[in-house]
Amino acid sequence: MSAKEIINQLEALGDPDIAEHSQRFFKTGKGQYGEGDVFIGIRVPVLRKQVKQFLSVDLKDVTQLLESPIHEVRLFALLLLAERYKKAGATEQEAIFNLYKAHTLRVNNWDLVDSSAPYIVGAYLQQKDKSLLYEWVVSSSLWERRIAIVATFHFIRNNQFDDTLKLSEMLLQDKEDLMHKAVGWMLREVGKRDESTLKTFLKQHYQVMPRTMLRYAIEKFPETERKSYLQGLI
């Protein structure tokens, strides 16, 4: 099925009420992080169900989907790529990664990043040179910076924490709240697997971490310990 036919099928699933809510939820107003994004109103479970029907779509058509102005069409493309990547051989995995790398400007909202970066970028780079993440983490693009840190979720799941910690340190002064949340989330995931590693990082940095980042990182700590970190008493 062609990209145009897929888009037509997705548009038929749209719900104006859901679209209106999504426009607000994903901050599409002037000056907001999702400014100008277009929604047609399709829930993620519905998109995932559609993905299962179109796993064999040609990557050229997926490229066209990624270039769509419609948020849910881009999300569909990314979910499809992530699912394809899991089942692909090395050659196709490389093609999927290169397609993703060439279209990071279309991975331009937090849900698009979070549903794809660990499963494509992280999975591909796990046993490879990771310098690309260090290029993206200093990018002027909020979304490339988020891709860089969220991609490390794949490493974390394999008990590899070094890159998460190094990138987190580089992002301590980031101005975007969405980055504070992403870094805090990744640090929390490190702590779930190795609390001592997280606490070592916190001991060095917690007093200068953005408040949101710290709150996310220590979310699973006992209440008294959380209060001590937040009050600067550690």
C-alpha cells in the first residue's frame, strides 16, 4: 500500500474532539514547543493496531509518511519503523537507522521521540560508536537533544549507564523543561537498576540540577529521602 493510501486510511480514523484536545496537550500554540503541529485525532492504541497491518510497507513510503505535516501520520511511521527494526536483519536495521537519522527534524514532539529513539537509535548504537549522541546533545534542536538522552534508555535496559550519566551531566544547564523531565526520567531508570550509581551522580550534581530534573530522578526514593534532597540536606 502506498503512503497516500495509508494517509487516507488514517485520516478516516480521525476524531475532531480528540484532535482538539491533542492540539492543546501537545502545546501547538504560537511560541510553544509544538507550534504549528497538526492533529487529526487518533489514539496511540489505534495507531499501533494499524501498524500491524502495514509492516511490509516500502521504506520509501515510510519516508513520505515521516514528511507528513500530520502528527499522527509521523507517529505511525515511527511506530512502524520501531516495530520493523526489532524483526529486521542487520542490513535493514542500518537502513532504518539511517532513515531516522536523516529525518530527526520530523521527530519533533516528545511522544514521537519517546516512542522511537530507544528502539531505533539506542538499539542500533548499543554496540557501536556513540559520538552521534554527543553531537545531538549539544544541538540547537530540542528534539535532537531529547533523542540523544532518551535513546540511552536502551543502554540502561542492558545495564549500561555511562553514556546516560555523561549526557545527563552535559544537560544540567539545559533551559527546556522537556529536557529536565527527560534527563530526570533516564536517571530514575538508572536508579531502578543501580541505586548506588544514581546516588553517586546525585551527590555530585543534585544541588545544581533543575528542580524538575531532580524530582523526576528521585521519584522512587522514600519520602523522607526525597525531602532531604529537595531541601539540600544530603
